[in-house]
Amino acid sequence: MPDNCLFCKIIRGEIPASKLYEDDDILAFRDIAPQAPVHILVIPKKHLRGPEAVTEEDERVMGKLMRVGNEIALKESIPSYRLVCNNGVQAGQTVFHLHMHILGGRHMAWPPG
Ligand code: 5GP
Ligand code: ZN
């Protein structure tokens, strides 16, 4: 796990986070700057710089992100939600450790800005 990666530091407990779920593969925690009433990040514990770094060996964990993400959304009372994974600077990625945003609790416009 890269020493200087913010989300790896959260996984290691070196930076505090409001954690909602954790197992051997993934971690979910609240976004520090929520863009909706509920804004959660779900990340693999394996450091991947983004969706572009996913390989066949990560497919099980990527599916788990979505399955557990849905369970968390239901627990948070947002059965209607949006999932976002930004890949690259132009798409808005600022933290280069793959993460799935779960956003809900308000109307979501389409297309995204
Ligand atoms: P990105 O823009 O890369 O798709 O999303 C990165 C997300 O990480 C942003 O929504 C940002 O608010 C969140 N974030 C950045 N630093 C921290 C932090 O230290 N703790 C938490 N919980 N979220 C963070
Ligand atoms: Zn990392």
C-alpha cells in the first residue's frame, strides 16, 4: 500500500474517517465534503489508482463494492442513489485510489455537470 496515498492511510487508520463498513476486501466511510445528504465512499483495500487499473483478478472485489454499496445505501435509507467512479483528472478524480461514490437523499440531475 503506497505510503502517501490518502485512502491507504484511512485503511491503515492513520487518518480518521467515519467508517460504515469494513471487511478484508473493502472499506466504506462518509465523504468529508458531502455533495448530497448522504455521500459515502466505498473503496477496495488493495491500492488501485482508479478504474483504469482494475484487472481480472479484481473482478470479485469490484462486484462486492456494488453489492455491499447497495446494502449500505438501504441502511442509510436511500434506496434511490447514484454511483460514481471518476477515472482521471478530466472526469474529476482527485484521489488516486479507486473509490465508488454513493450519493443520495436529493434529486440527481442528468447529465452530470
Ligand atoms: P474524487 O474527486 O477523486 O472522485 O473523489 C474524492 C473524494 O474524496 C471527494 O469527494 C472528497 O471530498 C473526498 N475526500 C478527500 N479527502 C478526504 C478525507 O480526508 N476523508 C474523507 N472521508 N473523504 C475525503
Ligand atoms: Zn491507496
